[in-house]
Amino acid sequence: MKKFLEEFKEFAMKGNVLDMAIGVVIGGCIRENCYLFSQ
């Protein structure tokens, strides 16, 4: 698990922070919609 976090941190630093933020927002929206439709 620790190795995974280190690799993710390295990837996050290489990537564009804005791209990562957009991905998190889109992922959150998709998760919310799936939750609403599954009820």
C-alpha cells in the first residue's frame, strides 16, 4: 500500500494538478448519480 501511495504521489506531481482536480470532480459526480439511480 505504501508503494502505491508513493507511486501515486509521483504521478500526481508529474501530471497537471488541474487535470487531477477535474478528474476528482467528474468522479464524484458520476458516483453521486450512480447512488441516486440505484435507490
